[in-house]
Amino acid sequence: MSDNGEKPAPIEKVSIIISKGSLDGIYPGLIMANGARAEGIEANLFFTFFGLDAIHQKRVDHIKVATVGNPGMHMATLVGALPGMSGIATHMLEKKMEEFDIPPIHEFIEFIGDTGAGMYACKASVDLFGMSEDDFVEQVDSVITVGEFYEIAAGGQIIFT
Amino acid sequence: MSDNGEKPAPIEKVSIIISKGSLDGIYPGLIMANGARAEGIEANLFFTFFGLDAIHQKRVDHIKVATVGNPGMHMATLVGALPGMSGIATHMLEKKMEEFDIPPIHEFIEFIGDTGAGMYACKASVDLFGMSEDDFVEQVDSVITVGEFYEIAAGGQIIFT
Amino acid sequence: MSDNGEKPAPIEKVSIIISKGSLDGIYPGLIMANGARAEGIEANLFFTFFGLDAIHQKRVDHIKVATVGNPGMHMATLVGALPGMSGIATHMLEKKMEEFDIPPIHEFIEFIGDTGAGMYACKASVDLFGMSEDDFVEQVDSVITVGEFYEIAAGGQIIFT
């Protein structure tokens, strides 16, 4: 793949930011973190803005697909806006995921945490939404500032999802 | 630009992930890949989740702008939700793009492929949506895992769009 | 955090791309740029596509939260589509931000510019939307191509938001 024929040093660390609160906004980051750990790559997850829902004990089991504003869902936009459609799309996607052994978000977070991945919540967002460390699933290591995030991310790749 | 006055080594490789299925979600990644190739930078495109539409033979020519949920479109949200509005916004943006020599997605993918950029589909998403390698445009090199993606991305920048 | 126990070199530069035109699409990039400058990390902001609204003199003060297509907002999707709801959600979030000393976008851009961060508009998008350099707030250094962006970003992390 490299132009000079030399093999570049492998990626040693990824720091993945999860900023969206929809099923289709959260899974890509989890899948990339899980894929990294499977290759022995250090992985840190940083939850910010609506992405905090993925680690919020009371919200993590109620996350839905974003049907409206998502032409990729192949549904007429207005139908996507009808109450219940997001639930149906979510149910369909969840069934598909089960079939391919992709766990629900809650379990997936536990699984990724067990592989040794770091999990952090963004302090500014936690304050903004009036949350506290007690609201989060136990896999979350701590609430950190953006500056602390950059320290943790040093020497690796930052992936904002 | 650098604080110590020394010029840093130029970027040699970018690995761009396209995860969204809307016109405004796909173009930024393509423009960044094309801009990289124009500067002699190695570029790899990795299509995942709804971004797979961009390389799907039957879907690539029917991609629309995400009007609802996109305040940047400057249309009242409810109007954005009316059937047909996404089509009108898409038509307007496509006409503008034509004017500035930005090709339709299908052609753009061909063009970028011809510049030697690598193109890959994400295995987990391909399975999830029940697609197969035959569904994709011929510029796609192969269907790869997240682990293989990290290998290809080594030594460069990962850009998730 | 590092597997070999050695401390990796700190991050010296971040180049943050802002591509979305909603309040929740713009703030994460600004907060990450601001957090970088606070740690003495070089920061460059690159505004593209609908993200150009954040530096557009006539638009920056009218940016709204994306309520529809954003399940993270915890509102029924259809309610999110009613005219005015985006305005109410925006008002609520803005009040919260004021409480935590997070400035409005316009002021935040001025503040970040004053810390010495570079600010650039994407040429392709500027052309596409028929804008010109005169439309932008004074903190914007210049309109640049994707190739020039890669030059500026060399030696640092690229973060696409």
C-alpha cells in the first residue's frame, strides 16, 4: 500500500470519540474500538454530547435509529417522521445485528470494557446535560476534560464519530 | 504554522471512512480523497454503514441530500419533511455541483478509483445489510474487516466522515 | 496508557474540520479547538459544507439544534418536526451553555481566533454556495483548497466533525 515499498509502523492506539445519540451514530465507534482491541491495538472511547446516552444507565437501552434526516434508510422522509417508524427501523436493525452476533449497545460496551479499552465521559457535556459520574455504566473510567483527552490520545489516532 | 519553526513531514497517506448515505454525507469524503490524490498523497476509502450506498450499483444514482434534521439547509424543518423536498434540494445541489465541475457520485468514484485510490467495503456492514461483493461498483478492491482497515491505514491519517 | 510503559510524545497540532451547520454539529469542533489551545496545542479550524455557516457573518447568529433525525434529543420525532421545536430546543441548549460559560458560536469563534488558532474556509464549498471571503467573520485567515489543508495539517491530527 505504501509508495516507497516500506511497511509503515502498525497503529498502536486509537482514541474514538462518540458524539451522536442514535443507534447508527454509536455502533461505528464501538465496532472500530472492538476491532482495534481484537488486533491488540490500545483503544480509548470518549463519549461526548448526545453520545453520552451510550453510557447512561437509564438511556442506553432506549437508543433508536435516526430515521428522519437519514436518506440512507430508504424510507420516504415523511414516513420516517411518523411516530413509531423509528421504533420499527430500530427493531429491524437490532434483529439483523443479533443474527450477525453484534450485541446490543449495553452489552457491547461491557464487552469492549472487558477487553481493556478505556472509557471516558466528556466533562463539558456531562455538566451541560446535568449528569454525574453515578449516571454512567460501571465500565466508564472517569469524567475527563478535553485537555486530558489529548493527553490520553497522544501517540495514536483520533477518530471522531 | 509550526511553533518550533521546523516544517513537519508532509502527510503521506489518508484513510477516509464514509459512513453516511446522504449526498452531503458522502461528498466531503470523496472531495478529501480526490484532493489527496491530486497532491500525490496515498488515499484509501472505506465504506461502512449507510455509506455503502455510495458504492452500491443500484443505489449510487439515487442518493439524496438530508433535508430534515439539517438546519444548515435553511428550510423550515416541516417543509423539509414534505415528500419531494429532499428531491428538490438534491436537484439544486447537483446543478450547482455540475456548474463547478464536481461530478455526480458514481462518476466521482470512478474518477477517484482511476487515480489509484484504494476502495474497500466494511465486512460487518456488508453482512448486516445482506449485500455481497457483486453489488458494488467495479472500483471496489475488496470487502475487509476493521482489523484489515487498521493495517491499511497504518502510517497515515484516519478521517471518519 | 501505553502498552510498553513509555510515554508517547504529546500531540502538538490538531486540524479540526467543521462540516455541519447545526449547533450540535458545530460546538464539538469548537470545544476541541479551544481545549487544544488551552493546552498550548496548535489548532486549525477548517470550515466546509454547511459548517461554513459558523463563520458566515449573516448566518452565525441563527444556528439551530438539529431536532429531527436526532433521537438523542429525547423528543418524539414528529414533535421535532413541528415548526418552532428546533427553536425551543436551541433556546434551552443556549441557556444551559450560558450557565456553564460556554459562549455563543459567534463569540466562541472570536475567542478561539484570539488564542491564535488558524481558521480557514474550504474553497470548493465556498464556490458551491456562491459565497466570498467578504461574507466571513474577520477571524477567518483565508479560503484554501483541500491540498493546502493537508499541508497545514501535516505533523498533527486531523479531526473531522
